[in-house]
Amino acid sequence: MNIALLGLGTVGSGVVELLQLNQLHISQAIDEQLTITHVYVNNVNKERSVDLTGMTVTDNIETIYESDIDLVIEVMGGIEGTRDIIAKFLTKGIHVVTANKDMLAAHIDELSQIANQYSVTLAYEASTAGGIPVIRGIQTGLNSNRINQVLGILNGTSNYILTRMSQDGWDYQTALTKAQELGYAEADPTNDVEGYDAQRKILLLSRLAYNKSLNLEDVSVRGISRIEVQDLAQAAQAGYTMKLLGTSRLNEADNSVSINVEPVLLASSHQLAHVNDAMNSVFVKGNGVGEAMFYGPGAGGLATASAVVSDVMNIATQSQHFNFLPTEKARVVADTTAKAYYIRLQAAPTKADWVETELVNDSDRFVAVSQAITPTELAEISQDAAFVVAYPIEA
């Protein structure tokens, strides 16, 4: 199988390295040789860290279009322009493997339809959780279930920051700076810390889990940049750990979907509470399996390449190529489930009938865990002049 690689950054270099490292193992497993014949980059003169011997390196996409290839690996990023490139390859009968969550979140249904029309595969395991095989896990491992909930730690940067704030008592800025020094966070960390990265990922996972099309504007987002370490410390004393979660739920009563990204306090007994630093995890609930959890590295060159190359190997062994397409558009509604909240005010509330457990009651600070209350009831509490912040609790 001849392959064109689009992009030679961290993940692209990881793909080259992994194919070379495991060449014999891969060829024996699929009874075929995987060969990168062409590499598309922005700068052909840039010094590279991987061996590109025997590969045609070009900055002209037309060279790739005209080459004799069977499959394209897209790891260069971009949205609209990349969508057009991928669509063209699909219409030429060429399989595509991509890790591009931003592009997929906007165009996956359209591109899957094109792929089906031309009997090729559009694979995207690496787009949602790095090296964790959760797409295939949901699509082929849990396909006998009616899945009713997906929640996950889907961004390593935010998870590292929250871990250090929780375990070491660092403030947000200190933890972010260290994440940037370690290469976990970009110079502009907005997509990671404000939840937009996780937003794309929970959309793709939920689309697959519930057989419903979703739009980005369906997924409400709240990030971690305003979290204060005092709240994490106080919550820890009460037995809770904060994580930025992408969460979706299929509401059985009316077949609607609730979906969001926000900081959530998890009970210390919850499996996701123990996923620390830059690791990712996805927690799935189905009516057959009950609860299933996927865990592993959510980023990194070789880790993400593991998912990319796995997709390539699966395509090489398939005799038929069909891409999942949702059968209906999701009807997205706000989550009205009653749940407990961690709530902090600057003073004791005038009305405290919502309090389940009082944690702090000082002259300048009142902290409590609420009873199970609805979002409407929470909104009423937030009207108190002393209200500061509230975080949902997942038992």
C-alpha cells in the first residue's frame, strides 16, 4: 500500500518513526507492506528529525494528487482548505486517515457521505483521544449496546494544570506556565484551557455513540482559566477532585441529547478522579456493558501515531469500506438533571434551604455542597448578591 503523508509535525514525524520501527511486525500482521512514498510539507528545506529516504517531499499538493497512492494520512491541521483536499482524495477513490478534530467537527458527515459514495474509508481514531482506541471501541466493541452517556477527560493540557493545582497547590498561572515549559500547552493555550479542544472531541464521540449528527454550537463550553486553587483545596477536603469533562447524555424519555464541556467535581471514588497529569480517559455507559472506561495518552507523536497507523492497517485488511453516518439530527436540550453542586459565596446566604453540607462559614466566605438541585434552582441561588461560583458534582 502506497501512502502520502500530509504534514510532518509532531504526529507526522511519529507516523514515519512508528512505521519504520515496527515495519516487520506491521507487514506480518496485515500481509502487506505500508510504504510512505510522498510527504507534503510547507517547507521542503526544513531540517527533519526522521529519516525520509526514498520519499518524495513536496510543497505542491498537485504532486500528491497526481501520484500513484492508495491512502492519504492527514495530520497537517486546518479546516476549510483541508476539507477540500480530503474531499478531492476521496473522490479519486483514495482512503483517508486523519487526526484533525477541528475539521471533522465541522465536516465529518459530509466527508463520510463522499467516502461512501466512492467506496473508500475515512478513518479518524486519532482525532478524539490520541492513542486511546475509543472510536473503534464504541463503533465495534460496544455496538451491541444502546449507549446513554459519554464523559471524558479529553484534553491533557487542562488535566495537567488541574492536577498540579489540586495536588501541589499551585495557582492557575503557575500550573499553565509549567505546562508550557513541558510542551503540554501552546503559547496560546486558549483552545485547551477554555474547553474548545474537548468540545470537538465530545461532539465526535457523541455523534458515534448516539447515532445523531451534532453541530459545534450545540456544545456549551466552560473552561478552567477562572478556577481558583482555594476551591480545589476546599473540595478536596470534602472528598472531591476537579476535572474538565466533556459530557453528553442521551435522554431516554424523549431521545434528546444533552452535551457540554465544563469543570466538574468528581467524588474520589469515581474512576476518572484518578486520571492525572496529561493522561486522557473516556467513560461510557451502555445498557448492556454497564460502565466501560478507556484510558491512555491523549497526545504525543508516537502515541497518536499508534492510532493513525492502526487505522491504516485496518483499512488495508478490509474487503468492504463503509463509513458510519448518523440517521438523524440530534435534538439538543439543556441538561435539567438535578444534581449536587459545590457553591461558594462571599457571605452566608439569606436563604439556605438548599444546603446539604456546610464546609466553610466565615465572615467573608461561605462554602457548601448543595442538595440535588435543578439548573433552575441553581440560577435562583446565583441571584444572591454574595454568590461567587458553583461547580457540578458527579458522584
